[in-house]
Amino acid sequence: MWGGRFAEGPGAIMREINASIPFDKALWRQDIAASKAHVAMLGACGIVSAEDAVAIAEGLDRVAAEYEKDGVPEDWDLEDIHMTTESRLAELIGPVAGRLHTARSRNDQVATDFRLWVREALARADAGLEALQRALVTRAGEHADAIMPGFTHLQTAQPVTLGHHLMAYYEMVRRDRARFCAAAERLDECPLGSAALAGTGFSIDRKMTAQALGFREPTRNSLDAVSDRDFALDYLQAASQCAIHLSRLAEEMIIWASQPFGFVRMPDSLSTGSSIMPQKKNPDAAELVRGHAGRIIGCTTALMVTMKGLPLAYSKDMQDDKPPVFEAAGLLDLCIAAMTGMVADATFRTDRMREAAELGYATATDLADWLVTAADVPFREAHHITGAAVKLAEERGCALDALPLADLQDIDARIDERVFEALSVEASVAARASYGGTAPQQVKARVAEARRELGMD
């Protein structure tokens, strides 16, 4: 491969550190596709004969069939998927295989292959997240009226509905899909034909190869084309944000499945038992989603640090770009699938949720709001009055709406019997009817809107 420049081959250590075939063999389909597009263009431009172009294309099909059947062989002397494929092509069709590498370099070759692979990963993530959205919307519609405690600081704050809570994750996933979509838009340029770094002296047609590979257009600068890994970082950064959202949902499922909460029964298919404690049903899938988020974020950091100090154009450091992307993509696909199954198949114990919503004085804000609207009390004063009522209820060991009217009037004479209409959890939830609020009619409206967005109706 090195021609006449070197008197001897690489040493054992160089051979081992230099070989990327153990991981970049994952690009074989993309490498075959890009090579076929390239040789078709060479033939169309008269750079290689039509006969040779056909022979090379047919030979690449034979190589692909072997890879599909037996996998990609790992010969470290051939270093990478590009030379592995070209070497096998030469064995199959002879010296004409050497014409394939005309007007290209492994630099633009790997940049193209990697973009093609990441493009597929972006599409998988988007499809998986759409399935998660559908599960969230379906379950939210089922539970638009189901009351549960809303939390801040993991302390009971105000009553909300389970449907509203689930739709909060729908919004997170909607933004995740937008990030993956934006990454795909920026990726949609083809580096093939940029050669090593300066372009090529051959009269090639880069628009033809870009179109053949499904790209919007060729890249505009050959130096940038071979050294850019923004598309990989775009994927990883979107994956990291998505993993954070999945981890938050997983954490809530873990908490809700614990006996003190008892808000959800996890599906058996996504739980495990204990080797010693027969009663255990562990939310291991959710815990692994939570753990995998850290690994995905680590992959993002790894590639960012690799790229941060590289001068133009290609440097061998960039060989380390693929392992973190491959690892993160595999983990993310699993996490999305796991959380989709969890949302779709979990049993929500809405009776326990409602009981919990009645604890912790979740309607205290409703008392303050009632004082503002019904008795024209400034909010800060109403807040103070409500605090006194909560303190009394704590001392009595009862809910706010269980306090006698006389006791409430001892705190503030402006309170009358109408206050009890505002202190139930149902009244509290129904009152939050502002746009985007937790009132059931608002939740149902948002679910209907989301179903239209997803083409579910």
C-alpha cells in the first residue's frame, strides 16, 4: 500500500496501534456504496473505461455478498475497511481493481462512509423517538384526568394529572427529534472527491456522486471536508441531550416503582429478580438507561477532546472518531427502545397517585389563590395566611379541607364556606386551565394536537 516510500513494513507496535479494521469494519456497507458511486462517476466522466467501471462495480457486489455471508475479515496488515475491500477486490478481478482509487483518498473515503453511517444512526434515533412519543401520547390520553402529586425538590407541590406529567416528556422528546433533524440537515453534504485535502486534478463530477449517495450537494471546501467531524459531534451532542431526558424518565419510573411510592408496576419483560430475595422485582432496565446516559455523555466528551486541538487537515487522531459514535449509537438505540416499552406496558396505579396527591397539603396554593380572587387579599398576605392554615392542619394531623370553617376563620375572618370548593385535588387540577396547564381539558387538547402531529388520527 505504501508503494516505494518505505524500505520495510511497520513494526509490530505500529501495526497494532495503526489498525482500525476491528471497529471500522462496521462501515463496510457504506464503503461499498460509496465505492460504487465513485466508480460509476469515473466511468461516466471517461476517467476509467466503461468496461473497467462495470468490472469494478460487479466485483464490489461480490465482495459485499461475501461480507454479508461471512463477515469482514480482520487482516491488520491491511489496516482498515477501505484497504480490506480494495485488496479483496483485486483478488477477485485482478489489477483493474487498482483503478477504483483514482481521484480519491482514504481521507475523503472515510469522511463519506462515516457520514453515511451517522445519517442512518440519525434516522434510527428519530424513528425510535417517534415510537416513544406515540407511547407517551397514548398513555397520556388514557390518564388525562388521573390526579397525582406534582413535585418540586421531590416534595409534594401541587396536584397535577398523570397525563400532563407524561406529556412533559413528549415535549422533551419533541425537542430531541428536532436536534437530530437539524444534525441530519447539516450533515447532508458529500465529501467524496475532496481527495486527500486539496481536491483532485481529474475532471470528476462531484454532484453526480453526491446525488447517487443521497446527499443534497457536495461539500464546498476540500480541506474542511476531510477534516470535519462536526456531523459526528452533532449526533453525539443530540444523543447526550436525549439520553439525559431518557435518564430523567427512567429515574422517575425507578422512584415510582419503589414500595413507598407504589405509583407504577413495571412490566415483567423489563424487570429482573434477585438471586437471594424472592420478593424482589428490580427495575434494572430503567437503571441501565440511567447508567447508559453517563456513557453516552462520556463518548461525546471523548470525541470533543480528540478534535479540539487538530490542525487542518486530516490527522490520524481522527481514526478514534468512530468508536465513541458506534458505542453511543448502540446504547442510545437500546435506551430508546427500553423506555418506549416501559411507557407502553407499565401499569400506572392511579389510586395510589391520587392518595399521595391528597397528602402534603398540595392544595395550599389553591387556598392562597382563593383568598386573592374571592377576598381580594394581596398574594403575599394570602401566602402568610395559608402558611398559618397549613401549620394548624399539621398540628391537627388532617388535610386542609378537613379543617373546620371556624378554625380557618380564626386565622382570617375573610375566609367563608366557599373556600372548600377550591381545596379538593379535583378543584385544584381543574383550576389550572391556563394554556399548557394541567387541567384535564388542557391535557386532552394537547394530546389531540400531538396525535395530529404524529399522524395518529
